Amino acid sequence: YSITAEKYGYRSASEDAEISFAGSEKEITLVKLPEYETGFNVTATEGDAPADVTVSVYYGERLIGTVSGDETIILSEGSYTYAAKAKGFETKRDSFEVNSQAFVGIALTPKQAGSNIPDTDWYYDNEYSDIYYIETAEELHGFEQLVNIEGVDFSGKTVKVADNIDITDIEWTPVGIWNGTHFSGTFDGDGHV
């Protein structure tokens, strides 16, 4: 048999092993990868630099951490992806390599007012969370799409409105009346209109 051992932050190792009976053991030693302090320099493609930026860092499908503002994160050598978000800007996703201490440059594009494009990043960036926050008309439109079209029922989850939302420019379809879909979570308007 060929056995491969993998663990985040360590170099993977493979060895051949002969297994003669149930309960046989084979020891494989993993070598820790170097770690580097990594930061993100977030700018705008036009206009003022975004405020309140968050950058979520992923190793494959695994969320390693989320940083805000000038915070840095310690990452093991390797390949990563990020999702950078700021209110009023399109979410940007891209990949980057870590092989020394560095700052990753990210340029965010301002959202067009009244774009009416559903934004589901707030959900997919934290798919396994118990609470989600909606702040824009596009995110509320994304919530409607997640339930009505994609069949996400939010069972055991809370969706909380975090700011007043103007849906004047949104073609609104009530949630849970499309093809037998339904919302099974808690929707908390938190006093917003």
C-alpha cells in the first residue's frame, strides 16, 4: 500500500507500507512548513480607499482566518485564496502564494448604485455560520435568491439586518413562495427599515 499523510502547515509525506493484518500501524513523520506574517494592502480601482475592509483567507476549502484593517495573519508556506469585502465595493476573490513575509495588494471595484445584482457573498463566505448579516439591497436580494431559487432554508440559522435598506430599485419577490421553497430560520430586522 502507499500511504500519504497531510496536515495544514506541514509538508505532506508518502511512504509504502506492508499491511499484514487489521490494526497494523505505520508511523509517518511530517515536517512543519515555515510560517510568515502576511498582510493585505487594499485600495480602490477608483476613488477613495475602502473603509472597514475584511479579508477572509482560505487554504483549499478551509477558512484559515479573517483579518480587518491593518491586521496581519501568520500563514504557513503554500497557496491560498482570499475574499476581500468592503461596504460599497464588489467582493474580490483571488489566489496568492506565501513564501516570505509580504503584503498582498488588492484593488476593490466600487459597486454601481442600483446595480440590482443579487449579492450572496455574505452567505457563501461563511456558509457554516449560525448567524448572517445583511446590510445592502443587493444582499437582501441575494437572500431572496438563496431561498427561492437555490433552496437554502437556513434551518437553525439567523439572518440579521445590520443597516437600513432601501429596496426601491430591487425587483422584490417574497421569500419562500417559489417552487415550494421555504425559509426555516430566524429573520431579525433588528429595528431597521
